[in-house]
Amino acid sequence: MVSEQKKELVAALQAELPEGRVVAPDEQSALLTDWRGRYQGDAIAVVFPRTTAEVAAVVAWCRAHQVTITPQGGNTGLCGGATPLGGERPRLLLNLQRLDRIRSLDPLGGFLVAEAGVTVAALQAAAAEANRLFALSLASEGSATLGGVLSTNAGGVHVVRYGTMRAQVLGVEAVLADGSVVANLSGLRKDNTGYDWRDLLIGAEGTLGIITAAAVRLFPRPRWQQTVWVALTDLDAAAALFVALHETFGDKLTAFELMGRTVFELVLRHIPDARAPWQAEGVPEWAALVELSDTAPASGLDALTESFWGETFANGWVRDAAVALSEQQRVRFWQLRESASEAQQREGVSIKHDIALPLAQIVPFIRAGEAHLPARFPGVRIACFGHFGDGNLHYNCFLPSGLDRADRAAAAAEVTRWIHDEVVRRGGSFSAEHGIGLLKVKEMARYKSDAELALMRRIKAALDPDGLFNPGKVLPEVG
């Protein structure tokens, strides 16, 4: 589109909205690039609505002028889902960070209603002020927004106990492709009145509608917590320990995170003030971060955990364990885990994979990768960590040095293909919590059945017949 036509479109949009809502893209260039720097988008403008009515007005205007819309929250996504790319029509970037009000909080009903631009950290703080818990916890919680984590059905570190975002949402408000607004924010636990359209929008990455607000569940705040870094004797011990924890503590098991030696060493190397939690020298081949919590006081739990950890040593699963003795130490323990991505980024470029496996297949898959990848690419370093308790691994690979650009690209493609083939062969998924975005559209075509893709396309055509919402994302093109 020529420059004059873009100017005319932007001027027409500015006339529809209050002053300051429509910004030239060169004034917000950072928002046009995804968090990893992999994709550089473009748009005729960046729009910052402040109300749901303004979002609806933008969508209606875009439909009338056939301008596509990419919704964006904190721009912390890892698959390019919030970058305006795709299609030949002019594109608009719709940033929702200014929809930042917490509309209501109901301690009795156990939920709050917040707008899409409220950050995860702000939701946590609002819940805490009411002596409640908003359970989602992830490394980007200071900038990730409610709309963003709903659009990718984010998981985080507490899925073992609380589930993904889909399980933590009671209702949503959204703008549909014709500019109409649908809302169900009453917080009802039971409402059997027709199709559950809410779940269509969660995880759809803005391709079916634009979520503007949601009612999210709140939980009682834990009155007792124990956070432990465990040095495992070997990988098989991870599965045995998880089973024993689940059998002994039930839903008191809040998190079970796995971290391989390569990742732990990168954290200790690159993150200032990071220290191994154990007294013994050397980083174990595998370590687990375990968190237990309960809404009841500690009565009896301290004695139970002391007995339990003693048995794990006797069973030969654990060679060392460090228990956080204060809230400050607990925070430091979690920083070791949450710094895994940053440490890898500082080390250099790695091939990243966000995979899910049946729990019984995690150890066999890791062992298969340890056997295959170094044999095929001598010098490759596998950086494996993630949410063992819910089957989600971040399985990343640093390729050996010395490869030229073409060889590196070919090797990266082969590594990813082997990993995804192996995961799917074992009944797993090539995308666990990061979404599809632009990055994994081709994987959808490879691994999803024709029937599944056809069903998704029928849903897309029904809800977004003009293809305005986030083109190029999630669904591969036909043919």
C-alpha cells in the first residue's frame, strides 16, 4: 500500500477515537518486534484503546476498511503470535496494555474481574491484598498481561495444583469480528446454558476474537509452604520422587520442576549472585525444585516432610537436599529456576522447543535424546528443564561451534524435526504452553490431522469470516 493511502487510513481511524489512541508505528517500533527478535512486523499504526467500547470501535472500523488486526499484550510471547505479519492487506497493531483496570474482586465468590492489559504481577498483588491467591506464576509475570496469558493458555510453574489458565478462568469478555461484544463475567461455577464459547477464545492467540476482560479464580493463600532444591541421584529418581510426593501429599504438591546440569551450570555462570543451594561440591546431573503448600497451619506437616525426605535418601533417590528456611531464601531458590531462560540467552543462540509428554514418557524421551542427538551432532549441548509435574519440558539445544550459516540452519531444522517427531510418536505435543504463533504454523500442518485442521478452519470461518484477526498465526494456509 502506498504511503498516501496509509496516511488516509490512519487519519480516518484517528477521527474515530479519542486523541492519543492512534500512534505512528515508528514511535513504537519495539512493539513491532517479537520478544526473541526473530520477527519484525509492520503496521499502518499502533492503537492503544482504553475501554472495551474503543476496542469494538476499532474492530468495526477495521472490518469496514478491511484492515487486519494483531492484538498484543506485554509482547512477551515466544512464538511471534503478537507480531503484525501475515497477509497482503494493511495491518493494525492493537496493544491492550491500557485496558489496565481491575473492575471488581469478590472474596466470597473467589474471583476477580480484570481487563486484558492488567499484568500477572498486578493480579497477584490485588489478590494478596484481599488475602487470596492468583495462582499463575511465570518468569515474565511483571510484563505478561491477562489477555496474553489467556490467548496462549499459559501454564507456568503451578499447573500441578492449579491447572493452566483455562482452568483458572470463570468467564471472559471479548470483541468479535463484527465489532459486537460478548461477556460472561458473573463468576458462576455452574452455568449450563449453551455452548462454552469462552474456551474457544482461550488459547486461540487472538485469531477468533479479542479478549478484553476476564473473571479469574482466586484461591486461599497458603499458610504453610516448603520449598526444596533436591539433587537427584539420577534421572529415574525424578519419576520415583514425583510419584512418592503425589502419593504422600496429594494436592499439597504445588510444583515439581526439573533442571538438567547444563542449564544449572549456565545459571550459575551467567546470573549474578546465583549460588548452588547444596553444600556438596559440583552440580548434579539432574535436580528438582519441589514446592509443597497448604492452607492449613504447619501442624504435623513439618514432621511429615522431615520423615519423607529422610526416606528419599534411604531409597537412593536423593543425594542432597536444601530446604528454604525463610521467604527470602525461598525467593532465591525460585530465581535459580526462573533464570534458566535468561542464562541460556546470555550463553548464545539455542534451538528452543516447548514440548509436552505423557509423564511416563518423559524419562524415556530424555534418554532417547541423550543417545541420538550427540551421536548425530557431536558437541551439541542439551539444555533440558521444565515442569516435570505436568509433562512440559523446555528442551533446548546449543549446536556445536564451527558450523557455517547454511549448515547451522540445516542442523537446526533436523534437530527440531527429530525432537517433534519423537515427541508426537510418544503421544506428546510440540507446543505445551508457548502457543503456535508464526513459529509453529508449519508444525500444525505436519502433525495435526486433516480432520482437525478442517474443523479449526470451519470455526475460524464462522467467527472471523473476513480473516481480520491475527492473520498468518496458528492455522496453516490451505494447499
